[in-house]
Amino acid sequence: MFVDEVKVKLIAGKGGDGCTSFRREKFVEMGGPNGGNGGKGADIIFKTDKSLRTLIDLKMMKTIKGDKGVSGKGSNKNGAGAENIIIKVPMGTTITNFETGDIIADLVKEDEEKIVAFGGRGGRGNKALATRENKAPHTSELGQPGEELIIKCELKVLADVGLVGFPSVGKSTILSMISGATPKIGAYHFTTLSPNLGLVRVYDDTFVIADLPGLIEGASDGIGLGHKFLRHAMRTKVIAHVIDMAGIDGRDPLDDYELILNELAMYDEKLILKPKVVIANKMDLETSHENLARFKNKYPDLKIFPISAILNEGLDDLIIYLNKLVKETENSPLYEISDNHKVYKYEKESKFSITKEGSVWVIKGKEPEELLLMTRFTEDESILRFARKIKGMGIEDELERLGAYPGDEVKILDYIFNYKE
């Protein structure tokens, strides 16, 4: 079963908790803090596997969750980091943040990998929290939450040449004649429902060609196989337009070519800028020669190869030229990769927002929310540290500016506090 688009939720591992502990030995006074740090939570890593051809394995995973890091212990024992999760995907997989639309990774090389969801850092033990002013803190941090996001994975097949055209123009027949591929071939529309790849040998050289699902008018809007076809065309170096030059079923080859160009341009302008050739198929039929003359007259600058795929005529010149064109065309990246999803941001930023919902002041933001989740509210020193850091972020000043009064309720995530001057 060919699956080329999957949505999945990722929850990277939470960091292990820090430890609050003190050295307790006979004849050793004031032993001091010796609580260890927690281990790092599991990252979720996507890695290409050249043996895979589909995302069907990933489709079975609705949620992927990483393990928590090991908590720290006394005697300065730090917890171990959790083992990272590695998800295997085919080469040609694009990973997008489903909520923001940012491209996180475009994995096209063999064994290429990318950390898509970062595990949280381990909480610091009281040994690490000791300062000159407080040499024996009675507090430690909880582990940082792992990154949580919903992603969309799209497979865009890796091929040097993409055969494009309307249904039943002979793409699958051409593929079967010039390569070792054995696609399903039938005399009805949409015989090909998923891309078929073939390896074409030209003397001592090779290139990969893909028979892509047939286009129909409106494909750029998702009609028919729509985007399912067009996403695969994006990855190819060369576009080979297969035209039924005989005009079977009352079609006009010139109209077909213009409609295909329009659908490609509507989906992405990059598609019509790719090097292209026109394969004039079904030249064994009577009406094809008159149509070919009209086609050449309208498009004199196009490289056109008259062939009959069914009779295996004209294919040698075609594959020699395609091989030459592929070698002359450089690969170029499809996307600019975003780093906006990373958990670790050490810049001195205090990004938060404060809104009032009824009588409650609601604080939102990555920094205050993580501080809350990493605070032990069972320890007095932790509570004081939390209040000090909230003040340091400028949240108290902003509440005062907005008109908050002592005793007002302030909410962060599901926790409610009372505002105090």
C-alpha cells in the first residue's frame, strides 16, 4: 500500500528530575548539598532508510512518545539520559510543523537524520543550584518537558525525470519499455494511482524515471489525484511531458499541453521552470502526424521526441537525451528549513503575554510555563525561587502596569496564584 502523506503527534521525553540531598557522614559536619542532576529526555529523530518506499509504517503511529530521563540521586549521582527514538522514513520525506507550516526537515540523502522533537533537559539537583549566597539550597528542579508538536510527513519520490500527462497517454507503457519497471497498464483512466520508479541504463550511465499519476484539469486545486501527483513532480530534475499526439477521445494535443503547464504553474512556479521535453506518443496512429506538425508550429523551440511506445520506436534517442539533460541539471533544495521548533533557546528573552479572562489574569509563554512545570511547589525554597524568577521576567511589573490589584487571581497553565505586590 503506497502512503505518501501522514500526520502524527510527537512528544519528546521529559528530562529527569534533579535531587535534593545532603552529604551525611559520621564526623563530617556541614557536609553540604550533593543532589545530582536529572538525565536528558529522549529526542525523536527521523532518519532516511533507502529500503523504504512508503510512509505506511509511520501511518500506524498516531502518537510517538519519548522516554523520560533518569532522575538524579544523592552522592552527586547524575541520572542517565533516555535513549533517543529513531523513526525510519524513505528518502524524499519532507517534515512540516502542522500548526505553523514551517518546514522542519527535507530528508533526501541516504542515512540523513534530523532531530524533529527535542527531549527536555534534566532538572538540576541542589548541588548545581548552590550559589555564593546560598551554599546549601534545600531545593532542586523538576525535569524540563520535552518538545510536543504535530507534524505532517510528505513523501515526494526521488527521481531524475518525471513523466507527466493526462491519464491514458502512455506514461506507464513508456516506463515499462525503457526501464526494468513493471507498472500496471490498462486502457482506462487512473490505472496508475501511485508513482512507479524505473532505472534507465544508457551505456555505462543510469538515471531514475518516475511514471507519475495522471493529471486532470483542476489538479492544482486537489481535484482528482491533484496534489498527490504534483508533490512528486516537485522533486524531479526534468519534466517529460507525455502527449497523446493522436488526439484519441477527441482531445487536442495542444490544449492538453497548455492545460498541464497551467496546472503545474498553479501548484508551484518552480515546476514550469524545470528543464522539460515533450514526448509525442502514439505516432503509429494516422492523426498524429498532422497534430505533430501543428504542435511544432506553435512551439518551435521545444525539444520534441516523436515516439510509439507500444511499438518501441524512437525511445533510444529519447533516453540518450534525457540522460544528458539530467547530468547537466544540478539538484537544488526545495525548501528553506526552519529552526523555529527547537526547544533550546538560551537568548535572554522574556516572551510572555498577559490577558484578562473574567476576573483572572492569564499568563502565557514558553518561559513562564516551563518554569512552573520545573518547580517543586512542595519545597519552600522552590516557591521563593519561582517568585523571584517570575519577577525577573518582568511579569510582576507588567501586571502592575495593566492594573492588577493585590489578591487578584493569576493563572499559568492550570495553576492559579494570588497576585501580591
